[in-house]
Amino acid sequence: MPMSTHIVNRRGFLSSSTASITSTALLSLLMRDRAVLADSVSGEAKGLPHHPVQAKRVIHLCLCGGVSQIDSFDYKPELEKFHGKSLQSEERPATFFNQVGLIRKNDWGFKQHGESGLWVSDLFPHLSEVADELTVIRSMVADSANHTPATFEENSGFRLNGFPVMGSWVSYGLGSETDELPSFVVLPDSRGLPAGGTINWSNGFLPAQHQGVAFQSEGTPIHDLFPARQLPDGQDRDSRELLAQLNRKHLEETGVDDAMMARMHSYELAAKMQLAVPKVTDLNQETTVTRKMYGLDETETADFGARCLLTRRLLEQGVRFVQLFSGGSFGSPRINWDGHEDVKKNHSREAARMDQPVAALIKDLRQRGMLEDTLILCTSEFGRTPFTQSAADKVGTGRDHNMYGFSIWMAGAGLKHGMAYGSTDDVGWKAVENPVHWYDYHATVLHLLGIDHERLTYYHNGIQRRLTNVHGEVLHGILS
């Protein structure tokens, strides 16, 4: 066939591109700039964004254990009247410990805040100061009242493990804005891991480079990133160059291998992270005023404040998705928001750790001009019951798990601010207006990132999988 009539298709070009070091480097640069988009089976989404982008990056605050909606963002003045009475329903509530006591009024007072008049309880005095930035969803529903499957559903849309979490889907769909840091970073609670452990930042069946990378709050930020001992000058560089040569030779002999390319990318990223991580995690570069705003000098807020400040620094360096966990280990005592025994004592302790730092993060992003294209999410796997966890004829101090109606909030890019969406019944037990499932929430987050949740898919075991399974409706009522 004459050369002038020979057409090389994209797949042929990609295959031939591995034939030389120069063309392999070109391919790497093209992939970095997303000029070349592979098929979904090879580990990168294609044709993105699907529509105009509102948010470029995401912060996801996970409050582990189940935050009481009626003590935080869902004001129910009727609780005062029903205090000490039985729940007026023929339906038997499905709770974790199956102890349905009498209704208990909220343990904190509520006030309207900001120009919007959004109701926020005294549990969050600092977040109240930024009420006009918040978009509260008061009608969330879940499918489980058990921590582990509920936490999986919150993060991945499925109650079983093995599915990619939202951060991994975002990484897969949009990639990273930096080649020196991961696109998806996780900051666990220093006191322990959430229910289900590291599965909550798993890439599932997506390519390995989309797994969340956990940064430690104490000691070395990332395990095994640096050599265990000091290496002679040049040895590390020479070792990496030898490995690169062997990898290129392997690709020349075998052609494009998705797993191999992902492994090469991970090693290249690790080498760059050795320089980038110490810089981004050095909070001493921040001013005294900034450190004080985040509460780094106070015992209660220092830990979470440091992670909130690190979050802002990671976003500034191009990280796409940062997930912070508030609450960790379960058991006794519960170091999380799981207020079975005493909600007031439990929530007071946990809120004191994160209220000021989170409000500072919102204010800091706003003053730096980053809030307008950053999406902040604050969720809990479920809420808590308006009746107490005690004998049926007793008003106790603790509340059980409630999957029928609870609250989360969002802030930042593309949202109507200072508003509440949906509602629960008079006592805050069940969603009665505009119920929102995790599928809808996930669909809305992707929408704000310029992604159609029905089109972001990955072929796995005979099915085009997606974050929202076969469900999900974008919540247009909360969009600006």
C-alpha cells in the first residue's frame, strides 16, 4: 500500500510509540496533558469533562460513627414537646442495638446564623460563623445501620468491599494536576482507622494508581517512601535509571502493558514524591497567624488543625481529592462520633477537635480565592435516633444509629449557599421531603466536577461499572 494512503489508527500509533525511548517519552507527556485518552479498559476515562466544570478539586471530611442530625444541623423545636414520650409510629425502627427508648430533646441550643438565617446548633460555634457558605442536606438516607457497610456505601456507593471509592473514581476520570504528588490523598485520624480500615480509600477494580495514598500525621508522612538507610551518592539515581532501562526494554519486546505502565508510573511518582512530600508537609512555612487560625497551638485542635492546613497545601500543589477522617477506632472507648452511651459527652469531645480547624479551612480557601472552584463535603455514614438507646420506658443519654434521615453539608463550587435542602419528620427520624440517597449525592459531586455519572464507567467482570451503580439523580435544587 502506498505510504500516502496508509492510515495509522490510534491503537496502532500507541503500539508503535513504544518502539523507542523518544516516542515513549512523548506518549508520557501526551498522557499527562490528556491529549491522548485511552479506552476505559486501559485505565483512563475518555472525553472528559462532559460538561462545564464548577469544581476543580474536592475535600471530603468523613465524620466516622454517626453524627446526630438533631443536635447539629436539623433543628426540631417539636422535640421539646415530645421529650419523654414514645415514638408515635407503628413501624419498628431498625437500629443497631434494637433498644428503642423514649424521645429525647436536642442537647444543644439552635440559632439562626449569617444573612441566610441557616439553623446551626451550638455544638459548632465556629462553623456557625461560615453558615452562609454551607449547603445542608437534611434528608439523607442510607441502606444500612451497621458502621462498616454504611461507611463503604458512603465512600463507594456499595455496602460490600471491592468497589472503588469516590476519590478513586475522580482520580480515574480527571487525573492529577501535578506529577509530583498523588491525585488522591487520604489523611486518617491519628487515633485509628475508620470502620473497614484502608478499604475506604481502595481503588477496587480501577488501575492501582488511583488508590488513595495515606499520609501519616506523625513521623514519616508516607511509609516506605524513603530508603531505610542512607545510600551512597548517586546509587539511588543509578538504580532508578537501570530499572527504567529494563522497563523500556520489556515494553519494546512485549508492547503496551497497562499493568506495567501503571507500575512504572508509580515508581516515577514515588521518586518525585521524595522531593515534594517534605516540602508540602512542612507546616512551619506557614505564618503564625495562619497556624493560630487553624488551632495548631491548642491541644484540642492541633491534630485536626494540622491535617486541615495540610489539606490546603496539598490542593495548592495540584492534588485533586483529599479525604480527612474525623474519628477512628471502634470498641470501648469509642474514639469517634458513635454516641451510644452519652451523645453530649461524645459529640462535645469530637466537635471540639474539628470545629475550629474546618471553619478555618473554609475561611482560608475563601481568602485565597480557592473556595469558588473547590468543593468541600462533610458526611457521616448515618445519623442518630431522636429516641434514646435505653429501655422502652426510659429517657437515656445515648442515641442509636439512624439510617432513615440524617444531615450532611457541602460548601464551595457551584452550590447555592446558606440553604437547607429536604427535611425529616417532626422529630428528625425519617426523611419526608426530597429524600437523598448516596447515589444522588455521588451523582451531584461528579456533576460539579464536569462528569456525567452515567458516562464515567469501567468495564469489570462483564459489566460497565460506575460509582452510582444503576441509580442516581443530580440534585439540581442545590446547584447555583
